[in-house]
Amino acid sequence: MLEAIEYCNGSVVQAAKLLGIGKTTLYRKLQQWKPIKSSL
């Protein structure tokens, strides 16, 4: 997910299209991933 966002120059909307998911789904997945990332 993060690589897709980087590839799209930070555009979550474009990254979601690239991944074949909706932008809301991508935002939700990022929010779910955020607490896991901070605990690493």
C-alpha cells in the first residue's frame, strides 16, 4: 500500500485506483495499519 502511494507521488486516490480498491477502503486500511506500525 505504501509503495503504491509513493509511486503515485502521495496521491491516495491514484494509489487506490492502482490497487483496484476504493479510496475509502485504502484510508481504512491505512488507519488499521497505523497502530501496528507505531508499535514496531
